[in-house]
Amino acid sequence: MSIGDWMRGREHFKKVEGEMEQALTAVQIVFYLMGGLGLFFLGIGVLWFVDIYKKKSA
């Protein structure tokens, strides 16, 4: 194995590492959005449930 082969392998690893970091960031953003939407709809559901409960008890 020559030094040139080693350097090319190192450059390839850096490229792949950068792509993996971008993919991880994209996945984190998707999960944050899904979590935010989940909390939003949970809040809507709680408000709806409280509204129904108040109508039944009144």
C-alpha cells in the first residue's frame, strides 16, 4: 500500500463522513418536526376532550 492509496482512502473517508453528517442532520430535523406536530395535535386533542367534557357536565 503506497502513501497515495492511503491518502485517497482518507479523502474518501472524509467525504463519506461529511455525507453521513448531513444525513444525520436531515433525520434530526425530520424527527423534530414530527415531534412538534405530535405535541401540537396532542394539545388540540386535549382541548377537544376538555370541551366535550365541559358540555357533558354542564
